[in-house]
Amino acid sequence: MMSGWKLAVLAGATLSVASCRTGASQAEQERSARPVADAIADVVDSLVVAEALNRSVPGIAVAVVADGEVLLSRGYGTADLATGRVVSASTPFNIASATKPFTAAVILMLAAEGLMALDRPAADYLELPPFYRTLTVRELLTHTSGVARDLRTDNNDDPSASEYRKRLFNSQPSFASGTRFEYSNTGYTVLGWLIEAVEGQPLEAVFRQRVFAPLGMDGARYRASLEDDPDRARPHVIAGDTVRAELFVSGGFGSGGLSMSADDFAAFALALQRGDFLTEDQLEAAWTPATLADGSPVTVRINTENDSYGFGWFLTELAGRPLVTHGGGITGFSANLYHFPGNRVTIAVLSNIKARDDGTAPVDPLARRITEAYFSIASTAEQTF
């Protein structure tokens, strides 16, 4: 039986203002979206200045896409304090763990093509330590595999692939696969290597062929250094009363590692909303709450007691609307991606500083405030038609 969350997602409970009038022409829909776009741009401009730039955050980028229309894709502040280079809509930021929805999407593509099966052991496709040989691809996707949570020593640790593999073979499971949920960067690193093993080529090439090029995500990169991509945002940290540049950390092998701009996220959102990225069945699978081996539901509290995890997405609600989301944080960067499937609204907020306990680099609070503003503005606009 479908959960209430899933039914609401599939029903498309609320239309955005761009499609609020039955039978409206494309031109009429575009004209109706413009006041909303102007209003949301004014609100985002004010929010970014007040809650980020005035709090020593160097740079922010924001994308807002609703019902197949890009309402906003904009950069704010400074990409590199040393040079004064400004953030634009095309400036790439490291998105850290917000990479996971993209890794999961490629796994779903491979499964749909018969190149792997989600309920087969991952060891059927990739050499793994003996104690990890029974866990399934599905369990890796849903963080129920028991693979050691994180094999990095800290957030600045940036081991090579060979070193990470060595650590994997020297690790021990956290629990028996399928018995509980534990968010695992290592599990998604294994998924990245699994993709490489099945495809027979580096993950960067797979992302480019299957995601970046088809969707027009021209600035997206995988594990690109500052030297490889000099136009990208540089990582920064706040030290006392000063902000300084920080060493670049790539952020993982499928668990992280992607860099994207506001424009890249806008292109992704358009494809997601128009059905050009994954099929309806694949999206349904990605947004279905996970279960454990005994059939009990996976629960993860994000906003409510009924939150869960799918394939690369946290599943929750915000303001009574089903929300699929993923954030990311690595030294010098933070990101948050919100997608409201039933409303066809996507919001991405990127920063070149990592959140601290005092809320600096408030990518999640900003995403929430932008969400509130969008639905308020859209509701008001809808009442005028």
C-alpha cells in the first residue's frame, strides 16, 4: 500500500502559478510567471545579504525553478577573496554529499538497462572484503548496508582511491546488513566504484555522459581541483573575526566530489520537472521510503517523526508539502537541494564556506526561507488569475 507521503507526491497536490489557469497558452503561462520571478528575486536578494553576506559568508549561489520555468539563477558575493573574483550563476561550488542523488540516479539507470540488479549482492559486480559480500546494491543506496560509516579521519582527509580501498578492506561492518539505518559516506563511495566496475570507465566520464551532457549542466565537474577548474569558487573558513582561504578537499568518490553552479542546478531541475532525467518509475523508486530486511520502515528525523530515506534522497515534509532533499558540507563548502515533487518546485543554495554551530553559511535556513517566500508569493499570484 502506498504511504500518504507517496500518494501526495504522485498526485501533484499543488500547481505552481505558471500553470494555474486551465488552457492557458505557453506565452500566457510565461507572462504569469514573470511577476513571481521578479518578486522571488527581490526576496532572495534581501535574504542573501541579510543572512549570509552580512555575516561574513564570502559567496552564495541560488537557483529557483518552478513548473519548468527558471525563476532565478544568480550568484552573490565573492568566489575568491584573494582575487576579488565575484560569484556568478555559472560559478561551480563543491556540493559535497548533495552528490548522492546523482550517484543513486546513475545506479537506477544501470539497473533499468539490466546491467545490475538492486537486490543482488554488490560483490557480484565489484571485489569487496569477505564480510561485505552479502550486502545488496539496494542496501547501499538506502544506508542500511552496515558498511563502515566513514573511513576518512576527518572532514579535511582526502585519501586517494587506492588508499580508501585499503581502508575499506581493513574496516569492519557497523552492523549486520539490512538491520538498521546509518548514514554512510563509505556506502556511496562503494556505489561510485560499483558504477565504474559495471561501466568500465571512470566515474567522471559516466557522470558526463549520463547526466551533465544530456541535461546541459555545462559547469558540472567531478573531483576537479582549483588548478583543473580555475573559475570555480574557492573554499573559505571563518577563523575568529577573519575569513581566510582553505585547502581544497575533493569530497569523496560518489559519496561526494561533484561541483556545480546555480545554472547547473537550474538545468538539473528543469530536466527533473519535465521528466527528462529519470523515468516516472525510477523517480518513484528513488522517492519510496526504504525498509529494513524485516519489513520495518526506515525512519530518519529531518523535519517530522515520519521522515525516511529513499535512493539518495531524504524524504520529509515542509509546510505540509512532501519534500525530497539532500545537503552537503565539506571543508570550505556547503550546499542544500530542495525538491517538492507534488509542486514541481526546486531550490538549490550553494556557499563557499561550511556551516558552523552559530549558523554561518546558512544554506538550509536560506533554502527554508526561500521556500516560504516562493509558496507565499505563488499563492498570492494564483489568486489574481
